[in-house]
Amino acid sequence: MKILLLYRDSCDRDITSSVVSGGGEQFCKLIYDNFDVEIYQVPSKAEDRWSISEKYEVQEKIVKRAKDIGAKIIISNFPSAIYNGKIIVKSKIPVMIVMHNRFKMRSIFSRLNKANESGHSVFLVSEHQKKYYQEFSDREHARWPDDKSNLMFDVAGYIRPSFCIGEKPNIKDKFDYDCGTIGRCDNQKKPFLLRELVGDDCKTLVMTSPAQEEGQSGYYNRMKKLYKKDKNVSWNDTHENLMKKLSTCKTYFSTWDKETWGITSMEALSCGIPIILNSDKDGDHASEIIPADKSHYIKIPRDDKDALVKAIKSFKDIDRKEIQEMTWEKHNLKNWKKEFSNAIDETIDKFQKKHKKGS
């Protein structure tokens, strides 16, 4: 089955690049590696400068490409109208929309509701993410009760963004770092929060990449200036090297309280590394669903320094082999591919039934 996969990279890297810019890009890479996929890449740095008419032209080109290659489905992982706007939605090709993030755009509701009405399918990555959108919708609808465009969109299901890749890494007996973290260097992810909270109480490793718009992020510029010569900071490395460095950390800290799933948390667990989750304002964290057992993680109050240091030091007699084995059993390629294939089939089936009724 031929798939047209819409793709963008925050740094305009090719999908085959060894440097992965973020979770959405990593997810697309996994689809590319495991399914019969044709890529349509939208240049990220040009996207913001396009006029409405130019964005329509891109949508028309996407639909044409899908028809030319005989695509049975279009898969879209990005929120803007270019990837799931009205021209794409009105095409006669089913669209599978996978939302990875928590966006603050009111327009997301009307656009995704229109996609559903046209027979397409919207998937999220976790119920934690759905809770955010439901609360967002409820707030907007309370303010404008007569505006039906703000109503919550139907969710077809949930798709895990990643799985354990390659071969199981060896479990370490000794570690170079008490705690590590991975995250893009921007105002949301704040990977250096680990340093800010822990200070000199523990030895930490921060693995990070340029901001989404390198040179334009105040956070990126401040952190780069402070830590550019620090040996305990890894800048813009390949995914393979990041995994090697991750395995040298005794624990892993997920700094971002607004995470919707947590690929790096899963990768840490796959190395036998227990994770520490920085809770959101409600005391929750999306990555709680990733560990195979509750003993494999600790959740701390948001930005609580004392709780973080205590959590780092608490994992002394943990069975790291158990963490690794149970994680690989839960998050393996076979399970992921089956779930993803089922989602594709359900999307096509829903679309066909909708348009058969309408014919």
C-alpha cells in the first residue's frame, strides 16, 4: 500500500539525516523506515512566509503528488493548514492526521472537526493530550457558547510515537552521570532546567540541539553562551551518539511538564534507566503510561529541586535488567507496526464508508 507522508523538519534536514530535530520528525522517520512511503517535504523556514494563496498551491501539489503515485492514504503529523487544510480534506484520498503536541490555536478545532466530517481520522498520542484539548475546547466554548467550531473533535484512537529500536544496549554497572536529560534548546523544553534545579548536588548531563530557529531564541543564545565549553553538555549530536551517552546516566529527568508522550523517556527505560517526571500543574505527566511498572519511575512536583535530588539518589537497588526487558516487551517494533497498520486500515475503512453513503 502506497502512502504519501507529509514531512517537515524544523532545521530543514532530510528525513534520512542522522540528526533528528524532534519527536515529530523521529515519528516520520519510523514510518518511512517501516512502510511503503513517498515523502512530500514542506520547507519549514519558507512555510511562515507564504501567503494564503501560496499555501493553497502547496496543498494542491500535495494532492497531485498523492494521485500521481497512487497513494491509498495521506498521513499528516503537523498542525498547520498546509498539512490538513480544506484542499487536502476535500480530496478523494483518506487522510490520517496524527497530532503530537498541545497547540494553543483555536483554529485547530474547526479544522479537525471538518476533517472528521469529511470522513478522515484524527489520532492523538495519549489520553493526557486529549485531556488538554478537551479542557481547551471547554474553555473556548464557555466564552463563545454559540460558536460550534470550538467543540472538541472526535479522536479515532491513540498511536505510540516510537518503540525500542535496534539491539538492546548493555546494562551499565558504573555510570558517569547521576542524571541526564535530552531536549531541544528552547523556551518550552528547557533541558537546562536539570542543571538549574540540581546545581552541584549531582553530576548531570544535558543533551540538546539548536532552537527551532537557531540564532533567534533567547533561551538558546543564553544557554549556548553559558555552556558551550562545558564537557557535561552535548550539543546537536546524532541519535546514535545520544543513545550511547544516555546509557552512561544513572537516571533520566523529563524536564518538560507539557509532554504528550515522551520518546526520550522510553529510550531511557530501554537502556534500563529509571525516569523522573516533572509533573504539570495538576500533578500529572504524559509519560506515566510508558513504563511497564510503577517502580520504574518517580513523579515529582513541578520544578521541585529537593524532590528531584531525592529522586535521583533514591534509585540505588533498582533492577535495571528488569526495566530494560519489560520496556522492550511493551514497546517493540512488532506491536507498534501492528497498531499503526490497524490505524491506517481503520482510517481508509471509515473514509470509504462515509463516501459510499454519500454517493
